[in-house]
Amino acid sequence: MTAPGRRLTQQDIARIAGVSQTTVSLVLNNRTDAEVRIAPETRERVLRVIRETGYVADPVARRLAERRNRILGVFTYEAVFPTASADFYHPFLLGIEECAEEMGCDLLLFTSARAAGERRRIFNEDSRVRLADGCVLLGRAVDRDDLARLLAEGIPFVSVGRRDDAGAPVPYVGADYPPAVRALVDRAVGLGHRRLAYVGAGAGAESPADRMRGFREAVAALGAEGVHVQVTDRTPGELLEELSAARVTAAFVEEPADAVAITHAARERGLAIPGDLSILALGAPTRPVQVDVDLTGFRIPRREMGRRAVELLAELLESGGETPQELLACELVEGSTLAPIPS
Amino acid sequence: MTAPGRRLTQQDIARIAGVSQTTVSLVLNNRTDAEVRIAPETRERVLRVIRETGYVADPVARRLAERRNRILGVFTYEAVFPTASADFYHPFLLGIEECAEEMGCDLLLFTSARAAGERRRIFNEDSRVRLADGCVLLGRAVDRDDLARLLAEGIPFVSVGRRDDAGAPVPYVGADYPPAVRALVDRAVGLGHRRLAYVGAGAGAESPADRMRGFREAVAALGAEGVHVQVTDRTPGELLEELSAARVTAAFVEEPADAVAITHAARERGLAIPGDLSILALGAPTRPVQVDVDLTGFRIPRREMGRRAVELLAELLESGGETPQELLACELVEGSTLAPIPS
DNA sequence: TCAAGGCGCTAATACGAATTATCACGGGTG
DNA sequence: CACCCGTGATAATTCGTATTAGCGCCTTGA
């Protein structure tokens, strides 16, 4: 058993085995190159001492020397675990953890990144991004300056979620929103809907913008009419009124939590969903809600995105190569809030 | 803007500012001791270069020299994120993350710790435990050898959940099960119950053992009768039969998921809960279940345990000191599955 | 008999920052 | 004029591991 005092170093092992620190390092790394030769008996002796003492290499020193430590950073702009956003982020993290585990990597959560009282920034006073070989970025909106800086410093990273260029192309794995939204619009129009609404910000970050774009393009391509309904500071009731005033028959709601609220409000007022109004949900809820409505919409492949981000990061670390940019298809969810236009 | 090539070092900053690396380090660490003097203008010049280049110290090198890096390791014997156990672990992690963030620490998740195909071990071939300043251990059952080794190597750690000695006392923050179970037994006996059952393993790890102990002691102290019902490989129906055969009127169920299943099975058979049988749940579900029963029992202060573990770890790192061992009180949950004994 | 090369290992050094031990320079003092 | 001391910096060393460049010794081949 190890003495409780100071930690063992290769130097100690070397002393005990009667060899040099170099030899211990070579044995430890199982170097059998033509350049390096170690007598089997010496190797065995060193290995025995290592076994007996239970020595393990200090990962910090290793990283300093080798410039690599099989640690992947995970930066989230919001806290990872807190319940408010947990349901939304959990699947991404699940994928990230799975993949990291398979690759034998540890995950470093940059929980300390919060700048004084404000929202988190990647580069704060003494940033630890560099402790990891590379990192995965998570968050609805990612700071443009942070991205630019990551790119400029050549820090390997992959964003989960598409990002616009920030001085240079940003490596990402995103959800392919436009075709998913387009497919929903297609179906609605196929069921006779002509007056459609996009309910939500449709801007502010790439993902809402992408959905909005998909909506606009599809509406234009099919010759339907599309209106835009903002949700900020409005009750579900007010939204319903605006929809009805605009004679909308199918509402494409950016945030499923809003879709649920609107559905409830409608049913309270005796408005049938989807009989009188069809509701389409564009993604996964980012706020905690009891989703007791079987919403028609699509599924964001969050877990797959997490996995893929780690895979791409690994490739980036391995071989460098091109800036990876991938969009993963969203799967349509049948649900029961889309019906033919009321006659 | 930084050149995309090699990373800046203090040496580079020193060269640019026309000073030595030492000076850069001193300025960076804002050392103003009596021993160390730097002319205001020199300091300003160095700071300007640092600002202009956006230099940040390499945390790895820092750690090697300083023997401290404000990284806390989190070791879980099961995967952290996967949904199966996510609901159980989430609150602990929430507390851990909160506290780490406040203290300006990052969290290192040892996801790579899985030994070849087997369950996780802390010390595998190249363990990274030591990358962190200290670590928090999470998991129902923690390997005794791992604990002994952590203690022997003097690695600072705090276990979430009480642990028996492993060669030496183990630092922990646990839930104080015995008084919580005792309080429930008290109430049951106060309501006339005399034949009580402990349903669950009651052994295998510290936490079930603690509950069992609380149960036994309370039953003995109050002069009631207690039986032990094992759950492994038994259907809820079989459990119910055993309970009824033993004329038990109040069942103390270790695992709330089982409590839910038993309640459902009972109601299906026309057995009233709590009219005919009272059900007490001892803690939080470790398996995913739809908890649609308002169980009487107690709440494990998981979030607080996470927080406290990090706080204690911090103290341990700061000042060394005694092996901290704390038990946090569980809060009783009223629920509606406890009623007076049927007459 | 001597250069060429194989063998098994080690000394020296790099990695980037922190710390310790000095050092050069003036100005005041004895 | 020699001495001391405060000032403002730096050279050298440390942390633990990985890598590079050899070093002696022994065998071969011509």
C-alpha cells in the first residue's frame, strides 16, 4: 500500500527499480519502437514496481509534455443541470457523455465561466478552455465575439447548433430546421390550409431564424399566405385573438411550451384543436412544461447531435482537416393537432 | 488579433514587453508583496501587452507549478446523464454545479473511468482523478477498495452518501436516514399499527442498511413487530400476498418505485391504500417511474447534499483538517398513503 | 585491427508558469 | 572611499512526464 505522504512520481519508481526516469516513462508508454529498446527483464522489473506501488501518471504533467490529455471541455451558456433548462439540454449531454465515454475521454464542464454576475463568457479572467484538448459549445445563443476568438486562437471546438460565420466558418452540428418546417407547411397546405402563421421570435439566434426561413420559403413556394405573430409579453389568449383576427387556420409555433399554452387557452374558449385551428410545434420545449398535448411537429435529434459533435471534435483533434459543418435531419412527429382546414 | 499558429506564452509576452518571464508572471498574479516590487510603468506596459494579445495563462502549466487548479472531479459509478438514473442523480449534480460555480471551480466528469466493459472503477489504467484538486463521489454503492486507495493516497474527496470506514474514516455528506425512518415508524405506531414490514434489501450498501437499522431500532423501541420482506425477483402481487400472510398493516418500502408498484397492484385487487394497508416510501426513486401516487415518506435533501459536499471539499482543500462527516436531515412528506390501522 | 553498427540504457531538455535566489544600480552613510 | 541598503528587475530552479540525442560496450565484416 502506498504511503500516505507525498505522491509517487516516475522518479520514485525509477529509484526503486534502479533505473532512470526515462526508462520508467518508456516502459509505461509501452514504447516498442525500433528506436527504443528495453530488456525484457528490466521492463518486467519496472512493471512490477509500478504494480506494487499502484503508481499512476500525473495527468497534468502528462498534458504539459504531450499537449494532449483526452479531456473534452463542455461549455454551456446556461447552467447545465438546473431544472429550468435541464429537460432541454439533457439529451445533448446524454449524447456527449455517451460518445466521450466510448472514446475514453473525460468531460470538463466549465461551470466557473460566469463573468462577474453576468452571463457566462468563454474567455474570462483566467479561462480554462485550454485545459481541454478541444471543446463542445452548447447554448441557444452563443456569443459572436467568443466564437471569433476561439477561431482566431485555433482552439478546436464544435458547436452544437448551427452558427453563422464569425469572421470565419464555425464548426457545428446543427438540426436541419428548414426542411422540417417545410415538410410541415407542405402537409398543412396539402390539407387545405392557406393562411398560416409563424408564432415566435423567428430571430435572435440561428435556430429560430432557420425555422422562420424554412417557413417563409415554404409558404412562398406553395403560394400560401404567411403572417408573423410575436409572442413576447403576450398571453395565449391575446395570441389566439390575433390569430383569429388574421383568419389563420394553422399556427406554426416556434416554442412547444407556447404551443401547449395556446392549445389549452383555445380549448378553454371552446375552440377545437385541431378542428378549428391546427397547431404545429417546431422543435422541443426549452421551458419546463407539462406536455399533455399530442403535438404535431418534429423531433430535434438532440442526442445524435451531441454524439456527432464529439465525433467531429475527435476527428478535428486527430487530423485537423476542414471545418466540419453538418445538419442532422429532424424526424416528423405525427401527433394530433393538425387536421384539414375547417369547411 | 492573435496569430492562428502557436499559442502565446509568458515568454512571448515578456519578449514583446521587453521584460523577463518572471516579471510577466508577477504582474499577472498581481503580486504586491514587500518582497516583490515592480515599477508602475513596467506593470502597465506588461498589462497592455497582455490586453492587446489577449493572452491567458495555460491552466495546465499553472496547475503543475501551483499544485492547484480549481477543478473538482465528479466521479459517478453510473453514467451521469443517461435517463435511467438521471432523475435520481440530477438533484445532486444540481447542488454540486451550483456550489462549484459560486466558488469559481470547474467540474471534471470522469466519464472515461469505465474499466474494460465492466462497471466503473476510480483507478483504472491511467486514472485522471489527480487532475482535479479533489473530487466528489456519487453512486449508490462505492467500491471499498477504491475508497481505501483514495484515503491511502491522500487524495482529497468527499462522498455523497454515508460510507462505512474503509481502513480509515471516509469523508461524507449523507442523508440521515435512521431518524427519518424512525419518525415514520413513530407515526404509524401512533396510528395503531403493530405489525410493520420493511420491504427491500435493507443491505448491500450503506443507505439501505441505514434505513433498515432505523426501522429495526424504532420497531424495537416501540415494542411493535417488524418483518423483513425481500423484493428481488418478486412481483408486486407476490409481495402483497406475503404482506397479507404476515398480517402486516404498514409497509415501509425502501424503493419508492416498488411502493408505487405495490400500491397499483393492491388497488387492482380491490385492496384500499391506505384504508387496508399503509404504504411508506423511504426516499426517492432510483428507477424511472411515473409517480402518480401521493406517497407518504420523506424527502432526501439531494441538492443540499451536493452543495454541502462541494463546500466540505473546499474546506478540505483549504485547510486540510479533520475528516468531515455530516448527515443532513430528511424532510417528512405528508402524502396520503398512511392512515390509522383498519378496525 | 579497425570502422560500422546493434544494443540497452540514460543525461539533457522541453513543456509553461510560479517561486527562489540573486544581481546591478544609485544614493546615502560612516 | 568603502559600505550598506532599498529598488527593480532577472537567472535559475521547480513541478512530473515525454522525447531527443547520445554514451559506452559488444559484435560483425573486411
